[in-house]
Amino acid sequence: MKRLANWLSVGLLAALVGISGPSVSGSIAALAQTRSAWDTYKLRLAILARQQGVRPETVAANVPGMSINQSAIRMEATEPGAATTSTGQVFAISPYLRRHVTASMISRGRANYYDHYNALRSLEQRTGVDSAVLMAIWGHETSYGEVTGNYDLLEALASLGYYGRRREFFESEFIAALKLIDQGVPRWRLKGSWAGATGYPQFMPSVALRLRADGDGDGYANIWNDELDGLASIAMYLRDAGWKANVAWGVPVRVPATLNRQAIVSRVIAQRCPQVFRRHSRWLTMREWRSLGMVPLGRSLPDTELAFLLEPDGPGSTAYLLTANYRAILDYNCSNFYAMSVGVLADAIARR
């Protein structure tokens, strides 16, 4: 890649990027004449963007002047893996729930829930997605819109691609962010987390392109400043991930001492997040779970509903039978800690 700036003439680069005009060619010319690895990498991004259909004006206006974001690179370099000890033992979930399903999160979630009650009920009727779950995800992702991130998305994503640990992923998200600009989203609005998540739903740019939704009927899906658009977009994501209407995400259960756990081990090896799914039993109907002595605590599920068992803190602690809707929450963030805390928070918000 370092050789690219040495042999690409300004004219050839302009042809590859597909742009013309004095201001456009001038910005690319200045970029082509540099020799730093970062500027050379920006040439790569410019070419990739044009190859994937980004408008030349968008490339010229946004790519050459980007600065490297060392903070995003540091965050990526130190990002922790799954919540395990060095020996592979999974941490207990109870302390996590105490930190993330707090009295403040519940009370603020209820206040927002009732402020938007009519709109949320309408959204639930249209999409089938539990409105309390929408509120819980919004709370977890941005503390109900208070913390959405202030990283410049283009610079953060480009820097993470340059760092290279997940280059293909971050380059594709960088190009998706440019396509959002092509659709009319101003560059200044594209702020978010160090890893590129943006707006109230904390969507990656590719997801924003595909699933952002208009929740208030004004004809524009503004996930950055419109709470109802953000909530509608979360609903669209969960529906796209397989959410089933009128089905709980899961129910707490009491596990009998006689349960043969080896008999319910899942033999399926998940392609995505295998460590997360390894903790799930195989699927059984609720009728089958009851025949094994499982006792729901509080609400229950229909006899024919499929569910799997998760004992987040091991035998002897509260366990859960979880449905396809729990898996839809996992699709949003592939962590049992996250999905469980969303479900518990949603139940607390909806509880009168």
C-alpha cells in the first residue's frame, strides 16, 4: 500500500476515483503527493468508496482532510473479549445486573415509557415488538439519549481500518457512512462511539442505511435527534432479527434438583458468538420443560412455545427459559449479559 502514492499519478488517481474539476482534482492531488502511510491509506479508502458507488463529490469533500483518531485506535487495541476469566470460567451475571438494571435506569425508563406511551403502543401494534424492550435497549445503548458519542464517525472508522485488526469490517462501515452522506445526512451529524455506532439506536452505518425508520410520520428517519425515529428503528432491527409478536423474551424458572443437564446440552456449534451460545441448552417446548419438572416463576409461556434453558449464575440460582425473542436481542448485541439485562430492565419498566 505504501507504494501506491509513488506510482499513481494524479491523473490516474482521479480517473480511478472518478472525479473531475479543479477543486476536486486539487484535493486529490495534494493527497497523492504525500508519502505518509496514513495519507496513502486514505487513497485506498477513496478508491474503495468510488468502486462501491459513493458519489465523487462526497469522496473529495470528506476523505482527503481526515485526521487519524488515535483515541479510537487505543480503544480498539484494548477492547476486552468475552466476560471470562483467564481460565475460561464465565463471570456471574448477577453483579452485572446490579450495575446495569439500577433504580435510576428503571425510573427513567418508566418516565420515558409513559411520555411516549401512545406512540409506543402504536409502534408495537405495527411491528409486533414489545415496546418495553425498545425502551430498555434505548436505555442501555445511550442512557435514554443522553450519551450517544462524540467521535467523528468517518475519522474513527477510517482510523480503525488503518489500524487493521478488523480492517474489512471497518472499511465497509466507513463506506456505508459515506453513503449516508450521499443520502443527505450531514457530516456533522455523523457522531457516535469510538467503534462507529451512531444515533439513539447506536446503529453501525450499514445498519442505519438498511433499517433506520420514521417513527413520527414526518417522512424522515432521523435516528440522531428524533426519539420516536430511534425507537422505531430499534423495532425494525428486532423484527428483522426474527422477533415474534406476543411472545415474552423469557421467563424465570425454578430448576428441579433432578434435572439431567447432560441430556439437554445443545450439540449445535454457532457460527457467530459461539461462546455466548455455548451456554444455551437445546430447544424444547414448554410442555417438554414442564415434564422435566421446570416451574415458571410468575408468568409462563404457551405449551407449544420453544425455549432453551440458561442458568446464568449456575445451578442453584435463578434460571431462565428463553425464546426466539431473546435471540433477537442477542442479534443486537451478542452478549448474554447484555440480552439478559435488557429483558430484566424491560420487565421492570413495564411493571406497574
